[in-house]
Amino acid sequence: MSLSHKFRNQEKLYFATFTTVRWVDVFTRIAYKEILVDSFKFCMEKKGLEIYAWVIMSNHVHLIMGTKGKPMQDILRDFKTHTSKAIIKAIQDNPQESRKDWLLWMFAKEGNFNPNNKNNQFWQQGNHPIELTDNLIIDQKLEYIHFNPVAAGWVDTPEHYLYSSARDYAGIKGLLDIQLIC
């Protein structure tokens, strides 16, 4: 991994992205998105994760994040480990999941290619963190995060998408207790 893709300074804010393997559209079901939301809440309460902006798309997540606790790379590693197991179990246990066999096959297939995995791989390797060094970059990433659901055609305005911090920035209470960037 190159230096450009590491959390070098734990005092700074970072833009991070993580994606499902093969860009599989998993987060089309509310139950799977709720696993992510609950896991973010846990990491914020117990591990010192600070979230300044976020969005859950159908196959990836974007964050602007910081930390007052564990190093960011450790928090995201633990988050991805926990959520991958929890989501795969939720898929297995969901009798209404029409794509169950295909999804489980895909995660098992991808897991076979990675010697770091025992069985399945849900998330792609890495988080592609970008240190946010000035207000221009912060504003660009904030707008990018919040307009992702608009660009996908899911909503007309960012604050109408429930699984995003755009609601908080519009003065509407969102799902997570984020810290607003002034």
C-alpha cells in the first residue's frame, strides 16, 4: 500500500471509501444498512470514531472521519471485520433474500482469492483514505458525499436520503450523532 493510501496523521480529518467486493449491490435492503449504522454508533461510542459526514450507497460507503481514540485504520479494520460477518449472517438468515445463493457464492469465491480470509470476503481491501488538508478539499468531499444519492437518482435533494449526513447539514436530525464541519 502506498503512503498516499494510509492514515498518516491521526490528528487530521480523512475522506475514506470502502466498497463491497465486485461492487455487489448489497445495501439495497434496509436491514443491511442498519447493520452499518449500528456499527458506526458502536465505534463512535466505544472506539473514539468521529464522523463528520457519511453516506451508504448500494455497494460502498463514504466517510469524512477523525478519531479521539483508537487509530483510524484499526477502527475501520474492526468495523469491516464485524460488519462483513454480521451482514453475511443476515443474508444467510433472511428467508426473503432472493439473491442469497448468489451473494454467498460471490463472497465465498472472493474469499478464496485472498489468503488473509478463512471463508468469505465482503469488503474490498483498503479504505483509500485521503487526508483533508484544506477547506476547499473538505467542501468538495462533503458535497460529493451528500450528492451521491442524487447522482444515483434515488432522491431529488441530498437531505431526502435517510442514510446520509446530508440531513444533519440541512438541520434535520440524522441517524448518527455526527460532528458538523463549520
